[in-house]
Amino acid sequence: MATYPELAAIRLGYGLSAQTPPPAGQDEVLASVKRAVADADGVTMAAVRKGQSRLINLAKKRKNGDKSAPEAIKKQRQSLSLLVLRDTQRRFARAVDDPAGFGERLVQFWADHFTVGGGDVVRRVMVGSHVNEAIRPHIGGRFADLMFAAETHPCMLVYLNQNNSVGPNSQLAKKKKGKNKPGLNENLAREMIELHSLGVGAEYTQKDVRQLAKLLTGLTYSPGHGDNFRAAYAEPGKITVLGQSYRGDGPPKIDDIRAVIEDLSRHPATAQHLSRKLVTHFISDDPPQSLVDRLAGIYADSDGDLSAVNAALADSPELAGHFREKVKQPFEFIVASLRGLGVTGEEIMGLKPKQVRQWLEFPLTGMGQKWGRPAGPDGWPEAADDWITPQGLAARIEWAMNVPQKFRKNLPDPRQFMQTALGETASEPLQWAVPKAETTRDGIAIVLASVDFNRR
């Protein structure tokens, strides 16, 4: 039977580490949430705006015949690409270094809940800013604050085409005529209800979605403006969503959007939806309803206080009762492998761009998780069958056979590595197989490719 420290490290964090002992108790697990704050060296929207504005100005110069502009544009794009790569390194480094890892796991969970995806290089940099500035500061606070920060961040606005949404009776719409007249876009409103709060099966109508879309008009982004709300784009007058009225006779303002998010966050369906997602991610693909209900009750009683929900999850007996019912996603698999090998965050931050791509980024894609580019707004799948595919498993085995020795020229003894990475949770078949490996490299790969290691 696994001890709580091993269960917490493997199930709530990113695995056991050769560098630090597992969390002794719940207090150490929850302390990691407080460490998962915004990174002072992380990507910021200020940096994004600056880089994007420079690209726009260079594009104008190119259009006007400036022969130096194409090369300058190329260099600027390369500079932004390095920001993206550095952000990827930082995510790996923080996950590898955190002793308990729960905070970094929550960052990953909530970033996936409020999925945004990169397209061109500017969008990919924005994704890093979304995590650093909208997700990290709020994973231990109120869900309403997290939701407001995530929904109103420029990356979300661009990702879900909120930039193209203008109130039919707004000041801007009245000035435009014919084919140039802007319209209403429902993408953000739909995802706010269906994915981010109430859930697909909740009681709401298409009218609610459309009314919310009207309420969200005014939210927009352009690199030359620091304010993401413009009243001239917003639909005026009273707007009713789920039976609650907003905006009234006053001028449109962003406080109306904060108010509807507060109400969505307090909806009983939101408590159930978020709790089910947390339990599905951390406990089992078939989430035990008893734990879902407990978390939903704590969420409702605490007015959406995520610190209270985090504490209940970290203390749940279901951690032991549903051990190894979850498959590690590719990012988790690689981070857990590096932790077991004793690789440090400093070593990861010291990698050259080519090494980051070949040892971390490209393997993630091969395993089915193209970093920063999920297939849709519903994020990465949870079900084991979506990750343990022939192609995905082959990519894990290939990584296990070839990459560990790039980080560690002198690989540890496979038996010691098994103990480090799995503690007392290693199964008898694995304990039998590892000592029989013909080479150290093979022995390490047997551990990393095992069911024991790939499930948590």
C-alpha cells in the first residue's frame, strides 16, 4: 500500500524526485500552490504588444518598399519564437523543481480548462502570457477571479474571435453600413457557458448564449491599445442572461462582464462541472460521484474558494482508492521521468534551443500533445485511450530509450532508479523484470515504459 507522501507526489504532483523528498503531508502539498505564482521572467502582454507592434510597423515599411524590412521581420519573428521556447523551458523547469508539484499541476489543469491555442508566433507568445498573467495568480483564489482574468485576457479574445464581435446597436455598428457592418460573434459566450462554467448538460438556451454574446461586446484587443474594453463596440441597454439582467440604462462598462461572471461562477451547475473535471483529471476517468459531490459542496459553501477545494482534493481517500486509474499525459510523463533522473530546473533552463526542441518539444508532439496547440477549445482529452495509442506509446518508448542518457551520461542503476521513481508502488512483475535488463539503458527504459510509471 502506497504511503501518503508517495501518493501525493505521484497523483497530485509530477512524480517522485531524486532531488527532493516527497511531501510529508497535506500542508506541504498545499504550500506548492502558493509557489506556483506568476514568473517574474515569464511572458507578459507588454512584451507581446511591443513585439507585435514592431511587426506591424515593419510590415508597413515592407509594403512601402523598404528593402531592409523583410530581414527585420524575420529577425523579429525569430526573437518571438525564442520567447515561446524559453516559456516552454520554464514550464518544464518549474514542474521538475517543485518538491510537491501540486501547484504546477493545477496551473496545467486550469490552463487547459481555459484553453487557448497558438497559431502564428504572436499567438504562441500570447499563450505564455495567458498562463503567466491570467492563470498562475488565481489558482488558489476565487474561481470568479480566475474566470474573469482568463476570459478577458487578450489571448482568449483573439483565440475565440471576440475581436470580431460588435453589438448590433453599438456606436460602431451604427457608423458602418453594408458589407462592412460588423456582426455578433458567439464563440466566447458559448465556451464560457458550455466549457468554462455550467457545462454542456446544464439548463440554458441558445437565447442565453446570444444574450451573453451581446453582453461581452466591447471586449476586444489590438496591440496599440492597453485597454481591452471599448464601450463603442458594446451593445447598449438591458441584457438578460439566465434570468438575470445586466447593463441597464447606463453606458456599457466592463463591470457588467465581471458581474455576469460572478453569477456564472455561483451557479450550482458550475460547482458540479468544475468538481467533476477536477476529479476526472486527478482521480479517475470514471470519477466517483461521492467525491464530486463533496468538492461541489465545498465550492458552493466557500463561494468558489479554490483553496478550500484544493485542500479537500489533497486530503481525499480516493487518492488511494483509485490509484493508477489515470494515464500520465505526455508533459507529465516527461517531467516525471526527468524528476526520477534527478534533472534540475537549472539544467533545463541551460539547454540550447535545438536541445529543447529535440528532447522536449518534438517528443511531446510525437506522443500526441503538440505543446501550446490543443485541437480545440475543450483542451486535451482525459481518457486513457486517447493517450495510450500505438503511435503515442511508441513515442514514449523511443524517448525512454534515447533521451535519458542525453541528460545523464552516467545513468543510475535501473534498480535504484525504479526505487527513486516509484518508491514502494513498483509492482512485482516490474521488480522482476528490471534486474534482468541487459544494459543500464534498457533497464531505465523498462521502468519508464512500464504501466506502473505511465499510470498515476
